[in-house]
Amino acid sequence: MTPSFDLTAAPSVAPRAVFFVSDSTGITAETLGNALLANFPGARFERHTVPFVDSATAIESVERAVLRSAAAGEAPIVFATLKDAGIRARLAASATVVIDLLAGHLTELETALGATAETRAGQYHGLGDLEQYFRRMRAVEFAIEHDDGQSERDLASADVIIVAPSRCGKTPTTMYLALHYGLLVANYPLTDDDFPTDGLPRIVAPHADRCFGLTTTALRLSRVRHERRPNSTYSSLAQCTLEIRRAEDLYRRTHIPFLSSATRSVEEMSAVILQSMNLRDRPHERPLT
Amino acid sequence: MTPSFDLTAAPSVAPRAVFFVSDSTGITAETLGNALLANFPGARFERHTVPFVDSATAIESVERAVLRSAAAGEAPIVFATLKDAGIRARLAASATVVIDLLAGHLTELETALGATAETRAGQYHGLGDLEQYFRRMRAVEFAIEHDDGQSERDLASADVIIVAPSRCGKTPTTMYLALHYGLLVANYPLTDDDFPTDGLPRIVAPHADRCFGLTTTALRLSRVRHERRPNSTYSSLAQCTLEIRRAEDLYRRTHIPFLSSATRSVEEMSAVILQSMNLRDRPHERPLT
């Protein structure tokens, strides 16, 4: 068989080196850096993350890596989130392209607040952390216990109960909301057994006000299920079409909000659920970082 | 009892309104915005997140909220990640303080790459997403199945096995690595039963090269356990001291890397584990977003 794409069109240039350099985890630098790079779909990148750059020794090793990479090709692109001005200056001296994701905005913020930023490498960890940690831990454990309708215990405490047919994205969305927002999230599968009746499954019905439905397209569901059980009734397009139609009918009939996971990332679904269920107004509005 | 802090020193000014405005989930705006605000520990903020601002209607409602808030006190601070230049211009016209986390860096990146950014609101969702989605889903399911030593099945596939005494932070760290990096992470508890012997628990011993230990301080462990079972032997300082000493001895004797969770967030622990186990070199190096 001839491949349907043109191999001669494959890019021949070496990928551009990208460094994410941070005095903390590097997660912010990676997240924002990747969001920026995504606007250049024609370019190829070779990514390196260097977290915990908070000392002279650490910045020296970054300098060496950047210089090595510069000698091998085009100037690497460095995304930086560094609070220490001395470390920032050393990085600026060794790399041609430094995109500083922090320092400039800190100056803007100082002007807006009329206050001086109390920058220091690393982060503060006080008692607040311990409380946040308890909440996050409890949320993750609640999510594990209540995954896929495994437990009825304490379901009344749930902030959200995600309902959907198998493989519509309940579990990753549940875990994201638990881990990042400390919310108590249960999820419950809709199976064929639920559909002779008119309402929500018996166990979740008393909590209808906290239910949120997921759906997807039959084609996508069939592909996702095929990954788990190839060539089964479960993964057939006919079965997927039927289950999705029944699920959407149920959501409409019981007036529970719902959303398609077909073209949305787990982050996007979580953001919609937070918004739709008014969970942003709660004290645990902010993502836990 | 008299409180040991001075109530008269409590801040009397109203908190400053902060808006995180995004054409996508708002997660990047919140993450970086909060990282910036954390440098002003003396200030108080009232935070609002407005995701999915990708239309004239959506930006109108932001304009109204910002103006309302400005009328009530000081000019609100708006952190923005908006790709559409028209929407950005409207926001700039209605808010005094807009900290643009995206547009300026996009210009820097255009210069560095010699290419024009292909910006558009929302994100691309192609086949790549489906593969990433499979990986993330499998990782979260693996983490749930292998939480707290619940299953031996397919343990050989694990990228990392986190071992630690109860309540040192195994579960949230496991879930973070699974959800954000698509890694297969198991975790296994160290109990009193494991300590008459010299080595790792029988089930994880064959995979010692992929084991990573967690520890903490006895005081913190005692407080965390107290939350679960107050005034028990389990949460006593003596028991916690003993378990931590034994666990650290075990890590040293079996040469497995370990880390204290006492002063680290889940994100920081994940970053150290990735680094220490060389998991950043894998194809799934980048955080899934």
C-alpha cells in the first residue's frame, strides 16, 4: 500500500531547542511556554525542562546546556520563570533568546499595587499548605472511592456527580477536579440497565441537583471503546449510537446539564463543569498549586 | 484565653479585585497570575475567573463585570490570555490594569522563530489528542487500580512505584504524575509487617529500580494521621517517629531514591521524581494540557 501522504514534504530541518528554566517545578514555564509554541504549528521543537534552578551551581549547568545547544544549531529559545535577579542576569548573558514569563509582569504588578514584590526563590509553605493538603488528599481519595459507581458511602457529600456511558471521560475529569480544585467528585456509569426506566439511576437520583452528564460522538466513543475491547458489541457503532442517544435523552428529561467530551480536553471539561455548577464561587475556587 | 496575635493589625482595606480572563480554560491565567500575586503577601485579593471569552457577547459580560468592580473601589487587575487582537483591544479599553500574559511573548517568539503566529481562539483538537487522551486515561486507571498496593497485576509495566508509610503523600503524587504526564504510577504502603525483613516488600522488590520512597517529619505525619484517626497509636508521635526511621533506613539500605514531602507541594514532589527517575527523557516528557 502507498501511504496517502507525501514523504518528501517531511520537514528536514533540525528541531529548535527549547528550554523551560524555573526556580520551582517548571510547570508554569512549561504550561505557558507550550501554549505559546502551539501557535507555530509549522515548527518543530526539542524540549528540555530544568526545574529548581535556585543556586549558582544550578544556573551554571543551565548555561552549559544552553551553550552546547547553541553551538549545535540555532539559538535555543529559553522560557524562564526565575525570581532571583542575579540568576536572571546570568541566564540573559548566556542565552540569546530568553522569554521571561515573570519579571516583566512583576514590574507591571508593582506599579498597579504600589508595592514592592517580595520575591525569593522557592515558595512559602506554612500552615495553609497543610490544610490545602488535607483537602486535596481527601478529594483524591473520595474520587478513587467513588470512581465508576463503586461506592454509595457519603455520596451526599459530593460537590459533583459525573454521569455518563462507559468511556466518555468520567474518570480523568473527576480526577482533575479533585486534584486541582479539592472538590469531592463522584462518577457513575450509565449502563443498559438504567434505560428501561425514565429517571436517573436509583443511587444518584436523590442528588440530581449535583449531577452533570457527559456525552460524545458515537464515532469517537466507538474508537475509544475499540481500544479497550476491539470488535465487540460494546465498541460497535450501533451500540455507541444507541447509548449516546439514550444518555442525552435522559439528561434532557431529567434537566441535568451536560457536555460533549468529543472535542474538549480534560481541562476544558473541568472548566465548563466548574462554571456550570457554580463551583467557582466556593472558597476552594482557586486551583491548588 | 487571649489570642496571641494582634487583632487590631488585621487589614481594614477591601480586597483588590482580580480577574483571570481567558479564551480557553483560564488555567494558565490563574496559574501564572496567582504565582505573580504570591509575591505580594501583604495584599488581599478577590479573585474571579472568566474562561471561554472568545466572542463579542463573552467580552461584553467581562467589560460589565470589570466596570462594576472598578466603580466599587480601586481599578481591578486583569490577567489575560486572549489570542484574538479584537477582543484584547476591547478589554484594554475597559480596564485600567491589564497584564497580558500572552500577546507580548508571542511577538518575542515571532521574532525568534522568524515566523508569524497562527493564533486563533480555542485550541486544535486532532488525532494527536485522541492518543494523548488514551494515554492519560490509561494512566489514571492504572493509578486507581494500583493505589495503596491494591493490585499486583501488570506492576511490571509501572514507570514508577512510590513506596512510603501511610499518609506521606503517595496517592496525590501518584495521581498528579498520571494525570499530567501520562505515566504509569503505582504506590505501595510500608507497614509494620514489612520491617522484620531487610528488603523491600516482596511484591515491589523485583522492581526496585523503579521504586521511589517518600518520607516526612514525624511531627507532620502525626498531625496528618491525627486528622484521620485522632488520639490513636497510629497517629502517635512515637509510632510516626518509628515508622519514618524504619522507612528511611530501608530506602538507604536498598539504595532507592527518596524525598521528604514535609515542605513540598504535590507539584514539587512530582517534578523531583520526574527528574530523579529520568522520566523527562521519555516521549511523554511534556505535561499533558
